[in-house]
Amino acid sequence: MAKNAAMHKPLESTSALNRLPHLADSLLRFSLSDELRHLRAEDSWTRGSGRSSKTLAKYPDFRIVLVLMKPGSEMKEHHADARISIQTIQGRIRLQLSDQALELGSGELMCLESGIAHDVKAIEESAFLITVSWPGGSAEERHTMS
């Protein structure tokens, strides 16, 4: 089966959600190593932000974003009005919460309840998946990566 192959057409409600309706196909499959190779080739990787990202799946109540960060780069304080998980694929990142700092290494997973503010800093070149789940399917509340 081809990568990113869909078995069915997206539902109308998910097609209307975004300008890339294939992100909401009923079956999505990715090679994360291929996706990371593509992110390293993006202009955003060579610019000053030190990071590049790609939305892999986008449904009204659920989103998955792949993020690649250069060593020392940061995502300043932000929060999601949704539950999130952060799964480190490679490297090491530090999450600064209001009351503690946590490090996640390759292969580690952490979940955060809705509304928890946090910074993310790449200790070394790092790649991670952010999964966002909105209670009740409210896509109006977004995880912003500013």
C-alpha cells in the first residue's frame, strides 16, 4: 500500500475543515523518516526560527503535527485549549512548565491536560509528534506554535 494512501474519501465535515482535505482521509500512513527528510529540505529549516513542522492529520477534534527543531531553538510559552501528547522521536527536548522543567528523550511520551502553558527547547536536534485532541470536537481551540 502506498504511503499516505486513503481507503475512503474524506467525510464532508472534514473536507470543509481545511484546504487540504487529504489530511482527514479515513486512513493515513506515514514514514516518519521520510517526513523528517522532507522537513530538512524545507525553507523553514534554513531560516532563523530553527524549526520546521508539518501537519500530518487534521480532523475537527484531533490533530497530529510533526515538529523538527535545531539544537537550542525554542517555542516560547504557549498552551492548547485541548489535551495534547508530545512524543519524542529523536533527540532531547525540555518542556518548561510553570512549576517544573521536564526532559523528554527519544522514545518518550508525555500528556498534558488542557490549558497548561509550556515552553519547548531542543537540547539537541530533535523531532517530536504533537497530538491535539479537543473535547467535544471544537476545532476553534488550537494549539499554537508561536
